[in-house]
Amino acid sequence: MRVSKALLDDQDIDHLRQALSEYTVQGVQELLGDAGAAALQRGDVLGASRGFEGDEPVVTLLRLFVLGEAVSEELARKTFAPLPLESAAAGGVIELSAGEARAQVTIRPYGELGGDTARGLPWWVVSDFGFDVRPGVVRPDHVLGVNGSGQLLAGSTPRLEVARALDIGTGAGMQSLHLGTHSGSIVATDINERALRFAATTAALSGQTWDLRHGSLLEPVGDELFDLIVANPPYIVSPGTGIETHSYRDSGMAGDAVCEALVRGMPARLAPGGTAQMLGNWIITDGETWEEHVGGWLDGSGCDAWVWQWGVTEPAEYVNLWLADAGGTPGSETWIREYTQWRDWFESIGARGVASGMITLWRADEGVEPIVEMDEVPQAFEQPIAAEIASWHLRQRWLAGQTDIQLLDARLVAPPFVVLDRMDQVGENGWEPLNRRLRQVRGMRWEAGIDDSIATIVGGCTGASHLATQVALLADSLGRPFSEMAEAVLPLVRHFIARGFLLPRDDT
Ligand SMILES: C[S@@+](CC[C@H](N)C(=O)[O-])C[C@H]1O[C@@H](n2cnc3c(N)ncnc32)[C@H](O)[C@@H]1O
């Protein structure tokens, strides 16, 4: 196992950190304003580039590291002080040519609140420029910087204090930065040695220490156990050969084998009570449902699992999307060849599309039957969603421990973010109910169609009375036996608790 070194030595890192001291999330926000900072956040470099000038360090650093512009060597020397420009060039951070300096890597301030506020240190992520700044197909060992899917994973990962965390496919290290706020130690792996050097630089600049290891998937960690594993793997579904591969997105394994390997492999690396959080893509065919396909990977895992599928992309759109993602030119010879190969392969395996989603695993206690739930989540859920994922698991475990009798004895609460939408229509007798929908105005933003009787039950969930009392009242008002009413209501109540429309009162 090779030790990955940062691009600069310790002293140069300290000097670079000093040079970057005003180039923080807040510093950039102040310079660009809300609109410019938002443009930068969504990757619109041109949008972010408008309306600033001058030669203060933050301006020069933005020009170099975000816009990819060249600046005069003199200005760069002033900006990088106390780091000698020659050291920055020797480390591959900048290149010097004809009296000008140009960045070789991008360095971006990162972090919701300007970084690890607990320790008062800002974060910087060191990665490659995208093709939006340096046009052309990106190199095969391209190192991805802060990116949308990475942010989605970061916002979905539970942030409980843990002893040992593992970041599989760390890239520039953005997941590990977050892990650093709540993990005793971090092992971060990647198959791309260049990525590991960038990650080492991200860690060093941001004042963190990670155990960086080279190798594929779980191989670098042998039989070690972790309390938290995160993975934003190179999940794109491709033939595995023939298409120009880029390790930041393509594992080189055919189909969805990389996601399958992780789902099958991670449970054995989870310590008791451990959690794993990963993003993934999987193939959709007519031969089996997505639940059967991904569910098969979880057979015998010994883990509770919540699998989300948020969308399916049909093959043509998928291939175009990913060829463009690496900076390919539509209509070029390479594009047409790779497009054809990729589409032919999709056809040969009977793929109807590729699904995107997320998988959370919780190591179940010894001898306890795991709970596996697979949900389609097409709605725009709120980010960060991690707290809701954690409470979903607590509610599922609570429900699994409740017999119907116990559930009837529980006192339930409808939280304030649950609303009832009513839609009425004029009928023979004036306004008549057309539609009733329960809706969450935050969090998962689930919706559920209900009728007036169930709406009455939910409306009665103030935590004051037992569920049985509400069921009895409803049964009386409808002239139906209690047992019949309970039989109709309980499965719905269980579903509503699972989805967070109803919560057990704290002391239940
Ligand atoms: C989509 S990027 C994720 C980067 C970063 N973790 C994030 O969340 O933004 C996938 C990363 O996995 C790495 N990778 C590709 N194949 C791998 C493999 N077989 N084992 C470990 N890492 C791999 C890539 O080099 C890349 O850094």
C-alpha cells in the first residue's frame, strides 16, 4: 500500500493556507453576492464571473482557481506569498510561462458554514478543472471536485459521532471533509492515485488527517470494521469495455456490477450498529422489477435497508448524458462510435433504462430479522435529509416491535409539517369532497391520498388519546364493529408512521 502525499510539503501547505486565508466560502460570498455565489454553487462559472474586479487576493484566487484565467507572475507572486511561486509550480498547483501564472488544479473553498466551524477551520477542495473551464474531453484519471451527487450524498449521510469511518472512492475528498467533523478516524480509498494525492492536499489544507489507501472498492480495508461507510461510486452503467473510461464515474465493470459489489460487500465491513450510505445506478429490464433486482443484492446481508429509486433514464438519454459529461463533442467520430457501442450493448442485455437512487444500510442486531424497504422517491425531498433517514430507521424498528394490540395502545402525534389538502366540487348538494391528500411540507415531502374517515383518525392524533379510543369513536360514528375498523385502519397507520405522517408520542 502506497502512502499518498499531498502536492506540497507541510511547510508549503501552511504557506498556501495563509495565502488562501480570505478565499473562504464567506469571502467568496461577500465578493460575488448571493446571485454570484449561487451561480458558482451550481457550477455556472461564467455566471459567477460577472461583476468583480481588482487585484486583492480573493479576486486573483477566483480568477486563477475558478475561472482558470492566467494572471501576471508578479500578481501571482504577491497573492501566493508567503508561498514561493516556484514551490507552487513544482507541486503542480500552477504553471509558469512567459511571465504568467495559470492554475493546474482548481482549489475551491467548500463547506456549508465555511468549513469545519467546530474547529474553526475553513475547507478547500483540490481537484481538476471541468471542461467548462478547460474545454475538451477530460483525462481518464480526472479528479472530480465538489459535485451535485457528492453534495446529495453528504446531505444524506447521518452525522452521528463515530469512531471509524470509511470513504470509498474519495476523489478530491469532499465526503471525508464532512466525516472529519464527527469521526474519530477516517480511511479514504481510491483506485486513482492522482485522486489520492489531491485528497491528501484537500485534507492537509483543511487541517484534517485521513488514512489514504490505494485500491479497488473494499480491497484496501481487508477485514477491518467501520461504524460508517460512505460511497459515491463510479456508478455509471456501461459495457465495461470499449467506451473511453473515466475513473471518476466509470468503474470499468460491466453493467451495475460496481453497485452490486458494494451492496454485497459493505455489510461485512460494518461494525455492530454501523451504517452505510451510498448512491447508485441500476439496470431496469422487463425481466424483473427493480425491487427484485436490487433486493437480490441484499439477500443475506444481515442489514436493515432503505433503498430509494428516484428516476429512470431511458438508454438514449443516458448515453448522451454521460458522453457529454466527460466533455465529448456530439457528432464527432468518437461520440458516434461510443454512442453506437453503448446503445447496442444496452439492447443486447434488454435494458429498458437505468435507475438512479440511494441505499442506506444499518447492521441489524444478531438474530434480528432485517427490515428491507424499497421506495420510489420521485419528489423533491428537502436537503439535508440525513436526519429524516435516521428517524425513518428508528420508526421502522419501533413499528417492528409493536403488535397490533400495542399499536392500538400507543398515543400518536401528527407533526406540524403534515397538512391536509382538501379539494371539493359542487355537486347536487353543494360542495362535495373530491379529493383529500395528506402532504408533508418539508423533509421527505411524501403525499398520500386519504378518505375522510382516515383524515379523522390523523386529525385526532394530538398525542392526547390512545389510538384505540380514536378507532372506537370512528367505528361508533360509522356504525361499524371496532374489530373491523381496527383491521382497516391499522395497516394505514403503520404506513403513515413509516413515512412520518404520524409519530409515536415521545413517551409511548
Ligand atoms: C463519483 S466519484 C466520487 C468522488 C467523491 N467521493 C465525491 O463524493 O464527490 C467516484 C470516485 O471513485 C473512484 N473509483 C473508481 N473506481 C474505483 C474502484 N474500483 N475502487 C475505489 N475507487 C474507485 C474514482 O477515482 C472517483 O474518485
